[in-house]
Amino acid sequence: MVEPSFINDAGAAPAGSQLAPEPRDQSRHEPDDRVQPDFTPHRQHRLRRDRGGSETEPTSRFSVLLPEQRSFFLDGSDIFEFGSGLDVDDATLLPFFSRRIGIHVPSGEDEDDGKQVPLIAGGKLQGRVGSTNLGALVVSTDKVPELAVPKATMGAVRVYQNVLSESSIGLIGTFGDPLNRKDSWLGGTDFNYRTSEFLEDKNLQGGLWGLMTDRKGIKGTKRAFGGTLAYPNDPSPCT
């Protein structure tokens, strides 16, 4: 099932709003046509080597990234998760972070000091057809002269395929920039491996990912790659 949704400026929430999302029932493990499987490891050895960043997520590891609370972006947001070990809690690199759309954080300022940028319109598709999962998002934002923010259009596409019994392989792509800097794009691929039958009854998780990005005037290395390996099992009892 593929589910479309749309938004206009009436759906934009202020940057400081405290709307809380409905908590997900973690005790249920039924398949969801709109939600990506959780591959978050408990214990992991990181093999990451970053060779550049994404212009769509200009944060450092010292940033405090507040969680998304706007319903248009929050619903089905799991499908845009990418790369084992890349998440908001460890934000050295994020290929896509929806709070960069419609919320302007001046350079050097804290996330909670973000200023609202009006959303002109937006559309989203999300869903699953067979074993293929799809998410696509396009949003246009209005100019805010006092913040030196121009009009901009941004988008993201995420596709991943369920493979083997518990794993996935996928692609991500983004275009546009919150400050409308020209020729901004990002592309990447990831493979997430998970099995609950390692050594017959043990869990094993791992993943590899790679990204490339570019923008007019950008300098330096424009690539990043990395991976994780995890063995999330309870210690064997001593006898």
C-alpha cells in the first residue's frame, strides 16, 4: 500500500512547539507497511570512516538535535532512516533530517533557538509494495528576509528492499538546500544485515553504507562510508 499526504502553510508548527507524538507500542512486532524494521544494535564495534558530510545536514557531533514533532514529517519517518549506526543520537553525519526543513538554525546557535520558516506546500508518498519499501518527500519553503533565508524547494527519496530473511538493501537521495544553494544533492546506498540464527540461536547484526554529496562551491572531500557490527545477546550464565 502506498499512502500520499500533503501539507500547506496551515500545517507548519512553530520551532518551539511541544506537540508530543503518540508513543509506539514496543511490545508488538506485527509487520507495518509503512515502518522500517529496527536494526539498532545493543553492543557494537564501529568501523566508520567519515570522509565528508552532507550539505543537507550541517551539524557537528556537539549539536543537540531535537526530535521531530510536526505530524506531517513525523508520520512514517522511520522509512527515511539510513545506514546502520547513523541516527539522531549520534549525529556526526545524517543524510536526511527533516527538522532542517521549515526551521532555520543560525550558524553557531542551539537547536532550540531555531526560527520558523513558513512552509508553502509539500507532498509525501510512503508505503510498501511486496518487499519494496518507498518514501518520497518534496517541500517548498518561503523566504524570510530578516533571517536572510530565500525561497527553497527540497526533497528526499528513500527505497529499500527486504532481502534474505531479516535484512535489507537500499538507496537514498536528496536534492535542494534550506538556503537554496545551487546544485545541492546527496546519494547513498546501505546494506543492513540481521539474523537471529547465528550459531543456531544467537543474534548478529551488521551494516555497511556509503554516501556522496555535492553543491556548487563546496570544497573538500564529498564522500563518506562506514559500518557497524553487533552481537546483541545476553551473556551466557556461569555454571
